[in-house]
Amino acid sequence: MDAGLSAALERARHGDEEAFRALYRAVQPGLCRYLRVLVGQDAEDVASEAWLQITRDLASFRGDLDGFRAWTATIGRHRA
């Protein structure tokens, strides 16, 4: 599965919406769990704000799938 998500990350960086959806579905649950620890009930709202920034800055992201997960967590933490 990670190989498919790694390929999806590269495609999403170049504007592939279906690839972005695959990344979102894979990363969102973990991001929300992490944010619930930080902000409780507001986790979904914070995650939404984080995904806006992720979407905006994705083309400039450089790294692998693990780096992407860490990057999304960092953005979420800053939004929290």
C-alpha cells in the first residue's frame, strides 16, 4: 500500500486530484487522532485548516511518504 501511496504523493504534487484524495483518505485518520490529543473536540476543525495549507503548499513539498506524514502533522500542530 505504501508504494501506491508514494506514487500518489508524486502525482498529487503535480495536481492529480484522485491521487490527492487517496493521500487524504490514508493520512486524515492519523492526523485527526494526533490533533485530538492536542485540541480535543476541535480536532476536525484544526485538521480542515491544516488540509487547506497542505493543499496550497503541496507542490513545493519535497520528500517521501513518511516525510509527508510528518509534514502534515507539523502543519496540524502549528494550526492547533
